Amino acid sequence: MDDGILIAKGEVDHILLPHMANRHGLIAGATGTGKTVTLKVIAEQFSALGVPVFLADVKGDLSGLAKGGTENPKLKERIEKLGLSDFQFKNSPVEFWDLFGENGNHLRATVSDMGPLLFSRLLNLNETQAGVLNIAFKIADDTGLLLLDLKDLRAMLQHLGDNASDFRSEYGNISPVSIGAIQRNLLVLEEQGGDRFFGEPALNLDDLMQTDANGRGVINILSAEKLFRSPKIYATFLLWLIAELFENLPEVGDVPEPKLVFFFDEAHLLFDEAPRALLEKIEQVVRLIRSKGVGIFFVTQNPLDIPDSVLSQLGNRVQHALRAFTPRDQKAVRAAAETFRQNPNLDVEKAITELAVGEALVSLLDEQGRPGVVDRALILPPHTQFPPITEDERRRIIAASPANRIYGQQIDRESAYEKLKARAEAAAPVQPAASPEPPRPARRDSILDGFMKSTARSIGTQVGRELIRGVLGSLMGSSSRRRR
């Protein structure tokens, strides 16, 4: 639609207004209730409007966005029921990314870009250890040492430990125990594949905000099936990406449509075990990134997974079914029902537990930014295929991508590791070259034995051998006395 994105139909058509997309959104519901389809429908429609999208594929089923769908009886029934007379199956322009460089363009960031706060969370550091890590980053900045990859950070921490007394008066106490703990946690991070994420060329945010030749926004799909096995790396990376967008994009205020729409699947991982300082940063970014023209949609099973301070910022809501089997589930149902603008014709709390697959309670912001009255509605079917594309199809898309030519090869330029190594080698004392040993004079007995054996073979008797030994011994003794 020209004036918005039709995502569902109930008593009324539910249209997501592009200029309200930067008020963020929530897609919630139990497993298997249709959250992924809702995500795909919204992503497709934003792409059709020319808005780039970034989303994480934690189950491996979003690659189907790259290929147009095909009709089947179930889809045909849904299309006819919704009265979608002009519905057409078509693909969306897709770019694949992967922190490990296996199923997409290799997505990297530098250690400096990540910063000490996010790194502390990534390494699960306590307050004292996080303080030492902050000192390492500060000294690196002050001395012009670039922290690009994990070997740079390792070298910097070793330099810190070796010269702790020199830094103590200016930067504070540096505990060797804390440095050891950080180094051990870096080993764990490397075992989880974190070392493949840090380095250059680092991601240029502009490469996430592209359109294709037809003016459609590119859907950037992060392959997160393997990454999701390391949930802390997954959540920290996506938080870093949001923070980078916040720090680097210019202020644009309210715009007709967002510059980028960001979908954070399994959003509860962002907040699990997050320290207070990190939670405050998340809340700040979510609240203020709106003015940068970025919309964020959190996708999670339970609305209670998201702190109230963040939940209150999410204006556009699609609530799929929740199951009320436990007291916590019942609390979640009540909480979800209370957050909607009530509909006098609908028992929201009861409806949440009765929704069928593909059905949802929908409330979107209107022209004045007010939440719409909640309505029970059917989500539109996606224009792309449900199953993922084949590995060959994925490889062809990656090979044809201009981004693959930029991010395909890693760059290792001079940074903290190389500079500190050169300093250590220059400071090492020079060892004097060892003088060659003079050749040892041949032992007299060895000479005699050699001559004796060769001569005795021709004489062949023990007497002959003793006679030759005596004669040669006398001759060599006389010669030696003459030389003296």
C-alpha cells in the first residue's frame, strides 16, 4: 500500500505506518504460533517500500526470503479469506552475513569498536576485572596502540601485567590475578569462535543500508544458527550493532520512513544477566535511536522477558498465542493483556490463549502516535517461500554479492600486537656471538691405531702389530722433540 504496510486483517485492516516504525515494535508469542511469518511479512513490506532491513536467522528458516513462494491449498485458502485479489509471489533482495564467514559475507568488528563495557559482558567479568580491562583500553588509546583483534588485546594485557608498576600511579592498581582471569576468559571466547569475529575489514554500516536496482530495500540476514549456540556472543554482537547505529548515524528526527528496520529475534538474550550499567545503555539506545531513523522490533516468546522500561517504548505490537500452563505463564498473559488499548468487544486475556496459528492480537500506532484499539486479526501470508533455500542457491547469492569482494579476505595490519612485539625485541639484550672452537688435534693413539690396522692387515701377526706401534711411537716422539 502507498500509505502504509498492511500486515493483518480483522475487524479493520491493520496498517503499519512507515513514519511510526521508529517507535519500535514487539512480536511475541509461544513457539510455533506464527512469529516468524509475521517477521517475514513485515520485513518484505519494508523492503518493498525501499527500506533496508537487518534480522537474525536463529533457526535457519529465513533464507526463503530470497525466493518467491509457490501456491498451495492452505495458502490459497488464506489469500481468498483475506480478499487479497492482487497478491503475487515474489522474492526480496537479500544479503547474507555470518560472524564465522561460512554462510554469508564475513562480518567483523574491531576490539576497539566493541569497547570495554560490551567486552566485559562478553567475557563475564566482575567489577574488578572490568576495571582492569578499562585501563587496558585507556592505555592503548593514550599510547596509540590499535586494538583490532584478540591477539592485540592479549598482547596489551600482557604488556599491562609486565609493566604494572609503571602504570599504577597514573591509571590505578593493576592486579595480576585479574589479568590472568581476563586472559582465561579470552581463551574461552576463542574456543567459541569469537576470534573469527574480531578483525578487519570491519563492517561499514552503510553496507547494511542498501537498495537494489529496483529501489527495494535489501534484507540483511545474519546466519545465527551456529552463533546462537553461544548466546552471550549473539546478544552482545546485536547490542553492539544497535549501539554503533546510534553512535554513527546522524540525527534526522521524524522521517516519512525509517532508514533501517532492525529485528532482534530471541530478544530475551539481550537482557539475561546484564549488569545495571549495560541495561541503562540498552534503555538509552532504544529510547534515543528513534531520532536516528532506526526502528527496532523485538521478537520474543514472553513479553515479561523485556524490562518494563524498554517494553514501554514499543508502540507497534503483534501478540500471538501464549500458553497459560504455569503461574508465570498466567502472569505473562495478564501482563500482555493489560498493555493493549482495550477493545470493549474483546476479552483480551481470554483471546491470547485461544489464538490459532497465524492469528494475533494487533495494535499499531495511528497518525498521531496513539496505540490502536486491540483487535483479533489474521496475519497476511508472505510473498516469499516458507522453506529455506538450498545451499547452492545461498552460495550463488553470496558469490554474486559486491560485499563479498570487500569482506571476503581478512586484513592484518600493524597494530598493538606487532608494535609491542617489536618493542620487546628491541629492548632484549644482544647476546655476543659465540667464537668457533679451534679444531682439536688428532690424538696420537688414534693416528697410530689407524696406521696400525691398515699395516697389520698385510703383516697379519700380533708381533708385527706391536713392532709397528713401537717404531712409529719412537719416530713421532723424536719429531715432537725437534719441533720444541
